[in-house]
Amino acid sequence: MKMNRRNALAFGATSLAAPLLIAKPTPVAAKAYGPTDGKEIFPGVRLVELGTRDSHIKGYKKIAMEDVVYQPKGSSPLGDVMADDMVCTCIEGELQVTAGDMQFTAKEGDVWSCGKGSTKEAATNNGTVVAVMRVINLKAA
């Protein structure tokens, strides 16, 4: 085959596209926590504080984010009502959750909310791998 400008452009475009067809997307994984990261709040359950910032949402002074890491069979019992409004999501594993009058299995990507002064929550990791609940606290004071 005689190489001319048209053949060179076609060859170059083909060689650039080939890696894109072969490449596989890599899923993003949650940060792996060690068994002593954070602070133990219940047996097999640890709290890892991720950060706090001032809020720009009317009615909330601060926003705090934390991960609650549940080892297999780890459990947090039904406690007092929530001190803050919050949004929770399961970022790793699965959890059996009771939040107010709801009972459900939270799988990776599930999201739910709890209301200040009205919601009591409990969670248990019945699985064989670590489960992580990410909590975003909306703090009024």
C-alpha cells in the first residue's frame, strides 16, 4: 500500500481509537478503613470523621460528614432521636436499617434521611464484608 496523506490520516485515527475500544472502565471504590480507624462507638462499629464546614443552607450553621464503619455482625442499637437533620447513604456493603417507622436493607448507593428530634435509627451488618454508612449532618447550632 502506498502511503499518502489520506492513508496516513486513516492509519493515525485507527491507531488512536484502538486503545479506547479495549480499555475497560475502572469503578471507584470507597476508602478502605482499617479495624482501628476512627473511634469505636459500639462493638464492631467505628465512627470516622471526614470533615466539617460552614453551611450555606439557610437554617444550618455547619455541615459535617462522617463514615460509620460496620464490621460483619457489627450493630448500632436504636438510640435517642437524632440531634440533627441528616442524609445517609450506604457506600459499601449492606446494612439492615431501622429509621423511624421504616425498616429496610440499605445496599450500596441507597440513600435515606432522618429528621432532628423525630427519628431514631439502628443498623446491623448481617453480611460477611465491611459495610459503610456515610452520614451528612446538617447542624443548626
